[in-house]
Amino acid sequence: MSLPTTLQEQLGFPPLKKINPNTQEVKDASGDLSGQAAIPSVLIGLYKYSITDSGAEDILRGNYSTDWVNKVFGQYYELVIERVADYASISADQSATLLDRVATKAAEIIRTSKDGSEGIAGIKSYLTGERHEILSYLPAALQIGELLDDDTVDDRTNKMEGPVSSIMQKIAGSFAPADLDEKKSKNL
């Protein structure tokens, strides 16, 4: 089971809906959208955070006193809270609490995964392997990629499904320079 789905089930949210690559939104954007906004936002933030050794080590150590959302999004912490609140039609306080809950549980799931037992490299590998799945649930309206200074996060080609798209995403992922992502994540 994918990381977003595991997180959704363990936290008791309604099932996540995949993003339509053409419209960049879910087909039926009604009902409780808090999980749809919070889960992929936190997970893509943790992915970007884990690119650095220190970020992956923080996840591995499982520092429960860590304010994950603030640590992951840094100066954009308040903007992430606002965007999730607006998308899910909840208050900023509810959004902050929700994001912290999702981030704490996500870090726990990642750390206790079989890849987490392989140390920093395992954490990085696990989140890199989940990147496409995370992006397929992330509404572009949140513009999380803009905050992470990563145009590929909100790019529709990363949300496409099918055999050709999957092959192209795997090829692109294998050539993605980790040190470039690490340099970008240090700018947060």
C-alpha cells in the first residue's frame, strides 16, 4: 500500500482522490477535503526535507518534540497552514493542528518502514520511491511546489498515469541529481 493511502487509513480520513492531470484538481472536490490537502502537502514537504542527510536523520531519529511542519516548510509555515485551511474550508488553527498530526504520523510510518531500518539512505530511498504517488494526490491549487521552490511538484506531467508516463517518470527520477535537490532544500 502506498504511503499516502496508509496515512489516510491510519488517521481515519476519507479515501484520497487522484488528481486529474488535465485540470490539476480532484474530479469531485466535495465533502471533507482536509486529508486531501494535508496528507500530500506534508508528504511532499517531508520528501524535500529528507533530501538532505540532516533531514533524513531527523526523520530517522523520530524526535517527537520536533514541530515537523514548521521544520519542513520553514519560512512558509504560515502560508502552508493558510492554503490547506482555504482548500479544506477549515480554520487556520484546525489546519495547523491537522498538519502537525499528519506530519507526526507520517514521520512515524516512514521511520518504522522496512526502508527506515536501513538508515538515512533507506529513508531517502523510501520517500523518493513514493514521490510520484504523493504527487498524484496533491492538488495544484495549493501551490506547494512554489513554496518548496520546486516547479516539478505542481507540474501536471508528474501526475499523469499510464505505461508511457510511468516509464518517463522512472527515467527522470533516475537522472535527477540528488545534490541539486539538496542545494534547493537548503535554500528553504
